[in-house]
Amino acid sequence: MNVGASVKVHAGAAAEFVIVSIDGEDAMIESVCDDVPGRFPFHARLERLVAIES
């Protein structure tokens, strides 16, 4: 996975995120929806993220 990739936090998740940055095995991700209350980037383990095929 690379910066800018669209991902979900697990296979059954409905929400879509984008990878903002990668540091080792951790990624900083942020919601792709601009109108989400409390929208902010947060850390997630790369190994747990599921890529969204376009």
C-alpha cells in the first residue's frame, strides 16, 4: 500500500479512508468524506488495512 491509497480498516467496514502517510508498519489514515463530524487523521497498522480496488 502507498500514500494516497483508498482503504478500509477491516474487510467488513463500510467507511472509506485514504492513507496520508506511512511510517514503518504504521499508516496515518483519514476519512475520504469531508462532512464527517470530528474528521481527523489517525494511526492504523498497515497489516490490518484492506485495500479498496477501484
